[in-house]
Amino acid sequence: MLKKIAKLDSGTVLITGDGKRIARIYLNAWAKRGKRILAEYLPFQVDGDVYIGSPFESDEFEIYLIVNPLSRSKAEREKLKEWLASHTDRLVLLYERKYVKDSITRYGIKEFVDYLIAYKRETVGFERLDVMRLEEGKVAESKTYVRRY
């Protein structure tokens, strides 16, 4: 399922739990395919050209990076939901630092998320990655990846 996400041309991917490495991998994979990326700001290093600016003011890019969408005020989340509804033909990466997995059902944004990647670093020496494909806000497919370090 992780490879399927790297090959996406449109849709919304939400990465939670401060998974910088996985977000960087996806942005680099999409940039290598010649996609133009617009980011609010970059919380990590990305290879290739990334433009910095507000995604709400430009429709000229194929990929958008929006940082901490769930930590915003209710008014900003409503604005983001409207923007996502009008940009279903684009690829949007929502990068959230806080960990959200099952509690995604509390957020109205769940209706627009196609894939949820919940990253968690466990204290016993491994990382856990829960990947879920969502349809209309409900889990349609789920897979868990574990990596020891």
C-alpha cells in the first residue's frame, strides 16, 4: 500500500505522528516525477524544487503540502475543507505532528482524506506505521508495518 501512495496523481494523504522521514520520501518521489510542489513551509529537507507560499492563493501546482491541518482553529479547518473539496484533482499531503489514528473520526476533514498514515515510535525499539485507505471517512483497507531500529 505504501508503493501505491507513491504512485498517486491525485488525492489527499494525511501523515500523522511527526513522520518526517515518510513524508520526505513521498515528496521526493513525487518531485522526481516532475511534479511541482507548493508548501506552506518545510519542516524537513526535500530534494528538488519546492515553492513556499499559501496553498489557498495558488492553483498552479500539482502537489500541495499543508502542515498541521488538525491543530488549526475551527475556522481555519473549515476553510481547509472547502479548499480540499475544490482541489480533488490535485495531490495534497497533509502533515500533522500530533499522532491521530482512530480519532480521525472526530475531524470533519476525514471525508476528504484518501489515505491516513499514522507513524508512531515505540519505546521498545521499533517504529510502527499504520496505513489506512479511507472511503467517505471510513476505513476501507488497513495495513500495519513494523520496523526495528
